[in-house]
Amino acid sequence: MAELIKLFEENPNPRQIEKIGAILRKGGLIIYPTDTVYGLGCDITNSKALQKIARIKGIKLEKANWSFVCPDLSNLSDFVRQIDTATFKILKRALPGPYTFILPGNNNLPKDFKKKKTVGIRVPDNAIVSALVTELGNPIVSTSIRDEDDILEYTTDPELIYEKWQNLVDVVVDGGYGGNVASTVVDLSNGYPEVVSEGKGSIDIF
């Protein structure tokens, strides 16, 4: 059964962050807050954990289009082909923030994503997830948790999330109420911004 861990965004408890980081490194699954909706994630380099998420989501891992949550833009070159100055300026202007940017992947992608031509990069404006990713030392692969209720597409209450997911994941991070609007997805893989889906992030900056 999952552990419910309360963290405050203004000052996430370092001991709890370390504890969750250790769980991620062992292949654990977590549900955690972002600057948009709550996400389901694991260490991007852990194949078994990735397979578990694919099973939960009912899809084949190779078909999954999940985001990589990074603490900042400094490690982009680990997974993304060299990008031009104009593209980097867009990323700098929008991140951290409620955007997912689709960028051309490179040959260093973890083995489960080797066949991907593009990757979705997220740098949420949320101190909890930023601390978690920094502690882990790898991106967290991220997919949003949806509610079957059509009216509320995304689950926002951490205690209700815990009730529903406690037997599927190892940790539910309670970071307060989440949003119910997903990130704005922007494709930059062709060198210019193309809005794929409009969410919380304003498209006016493009």
C-alpha cells in the first residue's frame, strides 16, 4: 500500500525528499504535484517501473508519449539534439512553467525510448517536483492521472487520489490541491513553435 507524504511547496522537507528519491531509485512509482495537474511518474532509467506505468495506463511502453520532467534546462543536451538559439530562447522564456515542449531526441535516450524521434520536456514551476528531480539525479517520466468522471478530467484532491491509487503506486505526495487544466503542449521539433494542445500555459508568448 502506498505511503501518503505531505510536503509544502514553500519548503519541501529534505528528509522526505530523500526518502522519495530512494523509492524512485528502487523502481517505485509516485504520484506528485506539478504546476498543472497531479502526475504519475518514475525514474526514467528504470525499465521495470516504466513497464508498470504502461500497464496501469493500458498502453504498450513503446507507444507511450510521456514527458520527461527536468529540474531546469541545464541537462537538455542529455536527451535532446542540439537546438538553435531561437528555440532555446523560447524555452528560456516559458520555463519553468505549465508547458510541455516536444523536441528532437538524441542517441542518449534511455533504452526504452531509443526509437523515439521526439521527446516531451517539462520543467514545472513547482518546488516539490523540482526538489524530487534534483534529488533523483535523472528526469522523472511523467503522465497525468485522469479521472473517469467527465466533468472533472483531472483529479485534484490528494486524499481522493490516495484512495484511488494506494494499491497501484508506492508514494502519493500530498502537495495540496492540484489544478485540473493540463499543460500547453508546443511542438518545437521543426524549429518553430506549433501549438499541439492549449492548456494552462498562455500561447501569447509564442
